Amino acid sequence: MNDVRKMIYGTIIGFFLMLGLWFSIIYISSCGFTFTCNRGDPLVDRTPIPTLIPATLPVQGAGGDSAAFNKCQIAAVDLIGAWVTAGVPETDKFTFTDVNGQACEAVFGRDVQPLFTESNLWYPGSLSCSSCHQPNLVLALQNMDLSSYAGILAGSGRANGEPKGKDILGGGVWEESLLYQMLYAPDGVSQINRPVMPLGRTADVPDKGPLIFAGRIIMEETAATTEATATPSP
């Protein structure tokens, strides 16, 4: 009697297992392994999108402007020199002539500051100047901060955090400045017998540093507007 009951119960259980397996196979084939059954949704008729040819963007230069829209090119040392010579405030524009003889204008934050704060700019693998000459003057080499406009103007030798140290901009005379002597030196040695900066600069890096895209071309209409504004009315 017990064997008959076991056979009946086994048959019933096997039937329900087979039934569940059958429904599972149907569900998975229709909906996949998901509870939302997205496969059962009606198909959406979409307009096909044609394949687009990938655009090739030009290499970015200092200041974030692309070569396609920024036609001013200048050596890194010459750009810093133009800024020092101009002696303008941080947000004011200064002018320079690029390697193609075009009249250009730039500002410190967008065009000059990256030369001190961005790595891999002076040569592949180079550290930024601000990596060693940082705001923390206790750790900064020569107690000098090159990470900001204020830090550069404050100069070097600020051992005790003084607000002002030794002028590194030559009083606005670029060729007489300490910064010029450290950044520009033919034959790989500066005029004060120190290694050319940034540290580790290889011999294949041009004396005046890399040629970069910076600033903007001064358009004729902009120059005319500036001249008209500066000229007093009769």
C-alpha cells in the first residue's frame, strides 16, 4: 500500500516539475532571464541613423584652445616674457606677436598659468613647475610658489612665509629676470650656472621651450573698435 502511495505522489510531483520546467522554458525563450519581459514589448519603428565619419580634432595647446580656432603660436619662454614685459594685472589682456607675425592677445590665467601648472607640457614626462614650487612654502623649493599669479609676483626666498621675497621677474625687464635665466639657456646651462628648468629638461627640447598655441588673434574690427574707444571725440 505504501509503495502505491509513493508511486502516486511521485507521479504527481514529477508532473508538476515537468509542468514548471515547460513554463520556464517558454518564458525564458520569450522574455530571457528578466522579470520585465522586454522582449514581449511591441517593436518600436525608428528611423535608421546613417553612419557618421568620425571627426578628427586637432591637438589642444596651453590654455585649452584648439589649433583649428586659435592661430597664435609662440614659444613658451617668449609668451612668459611678453606677459612679464607687459606688467599687466592678472585678468587684463596683453599683446604679443606670434611666430607667423600675427598680432595676438592673451591673459595670464588662460594662457600663461598653464605653463607653470600643467605636467607634460614642456616635454613628455615633465613635472609642472608648481609640483616643486608649491603654495606650501615649507615644502616648496626656494620657498617659491609658482602655482598662481600672486605666488609668482611674491617671488622666491620666502622662508618664513613672508608676503614678499626676492623678485624673480626682473622688475619687468624679462632678460634680466631670474625666471628668464632659469627657463632660457642655450647649451643646456643657465646664465647663473644652474640646470635649465623645468627639472630634467632634455637636450632635444628647444631653448625657448615648446611651441604652443596660446592667445587669440587680434581681429581688425576689434583693433578698430579699441582705437576708436581710445581716441577722444573732437
